[in-house]
Amino acid sequence: MRFLAVSGLLLVLGPVGCQSTQLQTPAPDTGGIVELNRQLGRGVNLGNALEAPWEGAWGVRLEEGFFELIREAGFKTIRLPVSWTHHAGRAAPYTIDPAFFSRVDWAVTQATRRGLNIVVNVHHYDELNANPQAEEARYLSIWRQIAERYRNQPGSVYFELLNEPHGRFNDNPQLWNDLLAKALRVVRESNPSRAVIVGPVGWNSLWRLSELRLPDDPNLIVTFHYYDPLEFTHQGAEWLNPVPPTGVVWRENQGAFAAGWQNWSWGSRVGFVGEALEITYQEGWAGFYLHSDAGVEGYDRLAFRTSAPVSLQVSCRRDAPAKAVTTSGGVETVVNLSECGNPSRLTDLILQNNSPNARAAFRLERLELRGPGSPLALLTHQQNAIAQAMEFAQRWAEQNRRPIFVGEFGAYEKGDLDSRVRWTGAVRSELEKRNFSWAYWEFAAGFGIYDRTTRQWRTPLLKALVPEQP
């Protein structure tokens, strides 16, 4: 899962419109890997154990009984996050500690002997994300050791090259594309046909799939992680800065932003009432700001309605002059994108306070982009937000002929259980409609479906993931 500091909360939801998806080098015949991805099916992460600096540091130690519980509950796959960097030498040949390697061996054996698939990854390699060039030799050596160690394991053992590439990779995705190709070559020296999982930068963001460049290899599965909306799934998460406030509920018909559009507003209070958005500018320079990593093309107008007259500066590109607009309450306002920045790919929309009053409050409705085709509504509801996000991923997968494994999704324990159950069931349902395999984050820690203290499943969460439970 993501362990990052954020300066504000993100709302990442809703329909994505005509976002272009660049077709990469044609993939080879992928029939076999599609079946291997199907076999992954439903999975769960054994998190907070071997990806901690040392096992137990984050409160979880693996037990043999965990593997049996997971199998009996109906899961097919375990994703095993492993922080090898804490157990590998800092100088060549970067030898992995034999005792730690034996512990990973034990986990692999516990899974395979029960007929479970297991995904072995490289997790929390912070040094690599911060300085890819300096860590390249060590990273490749780690993968050479892993690959050679497990070369004779059955096909139910999958490799995942790197969990959530970020840091320098976010700024230059080609760094990751180049490195993953090198790592894959290392793996193929000893494992010519093993299934290998790889995902995009941006903490495995599905909105950055278009930046992923894959080698011409028939045995690749693509992954992304899904934690939207972050203000709900990570409420009360102590590792974020600032800690997101608690008390956020999730309901299917609750208002949300369009899929992939994030709330980057400043000096403003923003919240949904139904599918309308209440905005209160709390400073004279405050702004309502939506950003999309993926962006959209094919639109030439922005339309919206405010509940009261308001004076705005409208920008559709951060580095372009704004268009001054004074709205009439209850009457539609239309702004040509050519007047507010004219971007070829729209990634930013800003409605900034232009009133002489330091504060202004209004309700924003029917915010949408228009063009020759169908309009793109930027305000929707939570259930549709999930569906539209998964449709975006499905289009990418179909155009690039790659199967999808959603390696992480989950909601932190500080949220109310009913909301977590509704969200989890909604995400699981949308994934399975599209034949995506998945692994829930995670088994028995802060997001967990199993309570280690009471030695019992959190049954409502378990049923949201595996509805066939009695």
C-alpha cells in the first residue's frame, strides 16, 4: 500500500470521457498469460509482516495458520510484500541475508503446498525510488538472487518487479520503463516463462497506465492499486501528513468527482450535497481546483451553473491567463476553453475567487465539459465513480492486450465498518465484472479482514470479498 505524505486530500472518482490511450508495441499472443491471470482470482495481501524493516516491527508475524485460513475462506492467491532492501548487502554482490531468504522460502512453501498462488514482490525499496541510477545495480542483483532461488518453483509462484514506483520515477516515467526492462531481462535468465507483474508509476496509479512501456514479452500481467477516494479509504491514517480527518462515510449515491479528477483546491471548503458541490471561498485568493493526471481531449467548452451570482477567474491551464466571468445565479455559464488557456490535453480546471469580498459561498451544479461528442460530467456519484475508473482500466487493457491484476485495494479501520463493507463490495464487484484478478489490502493489520486478537474473521468484510461465505 502507499506510505506517503500528502499536503491535501484527494478525491479521485467518476467518468473519464474520451481520454486517449496510447497503444504500445503490439503484444505477442497472450492467451497463456490471460489464463494465468484468471487463476490468480481473488487474493489477499499478507501485509505489515515481511515488508516491515524486520518481521514484527509493524505488529504482524506470519503464522502457518494464516495460510490455511485464507485457503478455507475461498481465496486463491496470496500477495507477499517483501522489503528485501532491509536484508541485502549495501556493497556488491548485495547478498540477501540467508536467514531472511529462508523465511520467504517458508512463506512460499506454505502457499504452494496448499494449492495457493503466491505473488512475491519487491516492496518499500525507498532508496530505489529516491535515486534509481545509484540503486540500479543493487536492485538488479536482488532480482537475480530471487529469480535464481525460485527458478524451479511451480507456475503458481508469480514475481512482481516493484511495488508502487514513485519518487524520481513519477517525474520521469521512462526511468521506470528502462529499469523494468532490465529487471525483466535478469528474471528471464533463469525464469524464461514465469508470470511477471508490473505496474505504472504514481504509486501504481491507473491514471498513469498510458506512461507504462512494456517489453515484447508474452508473460506479463499489468497491475494498478485502487484507494479512491483517499479521504475515505485513508481517514485517520497516521502515516499521512496531515492525518486525514475521520468520520467520512461512503454511500453509493453520494456525490463525487469524475474518475481521475482530484480536488486540489486551496483556501476553500468543498463538499457535496447530493450531486451538487458546495464551495466556500475562505480567502480572497482562494480557488476551486480540479486536476487529472490522465487528462482528457476532444472538448472545447466548460459549462456550469452556480446557485448565486459569483465573480470568478476561470483557468483551464495553470500557466495561462484566466477568463474573468461573473455568473448569474441559476443560469448556465459557458466558457470556451480557447479563452482560458486552450490546452490540447485538459488536465486542470480552476475557478478562482475574483470577488472583492474575502469570502464567497455558492453551490456548483452541472459542471461538465462539452465538445463534438458526448459531454463529460465532472460531478457524479460514488458508485458510478468506481465503475468509470474500472472502465478506463479495461479500455487500456483491451487496447494493449494485457491482463489486469489489481494488487491492492482497501479501506483503513478508522472508517465505519458499514461504509468499508459497502465500498469493498462495490470495488470487488466492478473488478470481477471485467475479469480483473485482485488482492485485497490486507489480511490482519489496519485494513485487515481478520482480527488477530479475537482470532476471528471480520465477517461483513470477508463476505464483501467472497460473497459465497455461509
